[in-house]
Amino acid sequence: MRIDLHTHTIFSDGDLTPSELVRRAMELGHTAIALTDHVDVTNIDIVVPALVKAAELSGDYITVIPGVELTYVPPSKIDAMAKRAKALGAGIVVVHGETVVEPVPPQTNLRSVMSSNVDILAHPGLITLEEAELAAKNNVALEITGRGGHNITNGHVANMARKAGAKMVVDSDAHTVGNLMDEKMATIVAKGAGLTDEEIKKALNDTPYNMIKHLIK
């Protein structure tokens, strides 16, 4: 079983149409994929309905979940934007965390893990133990990412998640051909972050499945 809950299409900065991305994921053995294009207040009302349609069209292949990645949203507006995304049909809400390779607004991590409407904090950089503990409390999963640059803090994220008892997921953050990860590559990324075999099983299979099982028709 391979589930990827963080990917991008032509509806933001990805190179592939939703249908092609889904087909390529299917060929790599995925059983489910979330389409989580970048949104802020200017495009959320356009992108989410488009991805809902894309999910319906692609449903003949594998389970496709429409979603969003809230990106560079002012921290004070994250919860309201996440709630808006779900009202529009997003099944998964990802927030673009405070990766060390981009100037994400301070307190993005904190406001994200405080929200009951956020599902995943993506590539959260040098997340603090306090933030990881809030993630555990509010059921926000911390991402171990395959994305170049963002992945340089994977080990730290895994350590904080482990100490706090927070959930982890392993995602590709795919933007183009070759970014999607099959089970073998996702396992390598997880091992590189220092996850144990049991943690890998949870992060690759159990946790993402439990996050979307209510959305599977």
C-alpha cells in the first residue's frame, strides 16, 4: 500500500494535469493520492472545486483525495482558511511549514498545529518540541518529505515527533515527473530520517490510511 498525501498539479506549480499525476502514481503502486495544490485567499475558491472535479474523474484508477496546501498564508488566518478549504470539499488540508530553505512567516508552524482543521504540517523545518506536542494534541501529522531542500531537516522533525508522540507521514511533495515515490523510495527517505521499522510502517501505511479511510468510497 502506498499513500501520498502531498502532491501538486498544474493548478498551482506542478507540471502535470491531475489525470497524468494520478496515472503515474498508479503505475508506481499507489492505492491513494491527495492532490494538494498551493492556495491562499486569492485562489482557494477556484482550486479546490477544480480538484474536487479532478478527484471524481480520476476515481476509476485509485482513490484520489482533493486537498490544498495553504502556502504563505498569514498565520492568524490559517485556521479560517483551513476551515474554508474543507467547506469547499478539501479532504486533506496541508500547511506549508517553516522549511529552512524558504522565508515562511514565523508562527506558521505554531498556528498550524493549533488548528483542528489542519491535517498535515508539511516540511516543518526546525519545529520545536512545544509545537510537536501541540501537533500530537490536535491530531496534526508531521511530514517526513522526499522534496529536495525541504528534506534536510527530516531527522530533526522525526526526533521532535518521536519525543512528543506526534503522528508522522511520508510524502513526496511531487511537482513533476520523477518526484513521486514508490514504496521502496519512501522507505529509504523514512530510514534516512532515522525512523524505526515500526515507525516506517505507521508513517507509510497506517497513519495516512486512517486519515483518509472515511473519504474512501
